[in-house]
Amino acid sequence: MNGDDVVRKRKKRAGAWLSAALAVPLALTAGCATQQPEPRGVRVPEVPAPSAEVLALRLPMDAYLLSVDEIYDGEAAADLLTRQCMKKLGFEWRLIDRPDFGDWRNRRRYGVVEPDVARSFGYHHVPALLSPTEVYEKKQRRELGLTPEEKKAATDEESGCQRRANDALWRGIRYDDAPAMRFSSKALEESAKDPRVVRATRDWSACMRAAGHAYATPAEAVGDRRWDMAKPPTEAEKAVAVQDVRCQVRTGLVRTWFRVDGELQRKWIEEKPKDFAALLAAKNSFLERARKIREAPAAQG
């Protein structure tokens, strides 16, 4: 996922937190959807809009973690504060338009689950399936266009305007989403071992075997050594992925997995009500501050 180089290691510095937060949507797809490089020098098919089934994959833990749109709201606020800071230093700072993306964070949580995606990409990882890559590209172009003086003023880790903006945005707010992310990953892992999911996976495997594909689990299909992720997906890969999705639907695998996944998440949230209430309050405080910054008269100048 490219949204803001989301696969980078999360940094502890406050100035880097917001960019690192774009790891949230991707970190929750660690089950069947393994990380793979995007083929180079190849025209990638247009990414289909998420299906209704994908949009319905909303899990209890999602409420406590920032979505791509919420992160973009924070980035937009930070951009405005950075522009004000740069202006005082005699520099310009170009603002970036960020689209309303929608919440697709669980699109690849259980692997490839949409026929159109399977038909176009097979099991290949496509960053745009999870985040609007044009925002990342705009930010890269903006940074490349800075003079050495502008770059130092904007990006210096100790005193740069971006650091100051993020410090101001997060001052007094303690939002540590790491526990929620760990719980989400743990729920995905443990739900796969639940008897209901194991039974549905066994049915899925029988369905695939009847179609001529011997895989015990969806993860085996994704990790088939025949699929070269450095090259475009072959017709064989796409055919297997399409049959994979058909068998998921026929056996109710994703529906069952999603239900068990949600049950585990809800159970853990109920066991730690104070912790999750504090996390949600911190998230809401951040979003409210970002909103006020964006709507402030000074932001219009």
C-alpha cells in the first residue's frame, strides 16, 4: 500500500506519527493478503470500486483506529499549520487536495474476496486497492520541488515547520493505537483457528479441489510458487483467484470468518472498557482539533 509509504516502520517522534498512521489500514490485512511488490513497467488495470460486501466488512476495532480519510483530515490540518509556519519564514507551502476515499480498510483482510479484483489482478498486491496512491505521489512531487532552504525549513526533524505543525496538532493528546492494532491482528489469527472457520475452510478446500486446485487454505493459494509477483498476473493465477472467490461464496467462508473475527474483537473491547474508552476519546480529540484547524479563518489565508 502506498497511501503515505504505509509499510514504513512506525517512528516514535511526534512529527512522524501522522504519516506512520497510514500503516493502520494495511496492518490489518496480514492474514491471507501477503505483502507483494507491484510489477514495474506494466500498465496496471483500473482498480474496481469496492463491492458492497467489502464495504460491509466493518469490525468493532475499526472505530478506535484512524481510517484513511481521518488520517487525511489530520494531514490537511497539519498542512495548513505548516503553511502558516513557512509563510512566517518567507517561504511558500503548497497545499494538497486529498480525496474522500471511504473506508475500505478490510478489503484484503481475508484475502482476495471480490470477483472483479481476482479477475484483474489475481493474488497480486495492488496499493490502490487500499489507499489512493495519488496523494502519496503529490506529496513526493511537492518535496522534490523544494529548494534546499525550503526543504530545511519544512522538514528539519528538530525545528522544521512540519515537526512544529504535528507537535501542535497532537499536543496534549495521547493516542496510542498500537494495542488496538495488536488486538486486531490477534483476532484475525485466532479466528482462523476457530472450529467454525476451520470447518468453512475445509469446505472451501473441497470446493477448490473439485475444480482441480489442491489447496488446504486460502493462504496456500495466495502463496503458490507459480505466481510471480514481480510480473503481471498470469491467466492461470487469475483463474485460480476467481475460483477461490466462488468457493468462498459457496461455503460462506468470509462471512463466517468475519463473524468470528468480530466476536473476538468485541469480547476484548468489553474486557478493557476504560482502555478503549480512553483510546476513542483521544482519537475524537485529535479529529476535533484537526477540524477546527481546517475551519479556522486563518486557514483560508
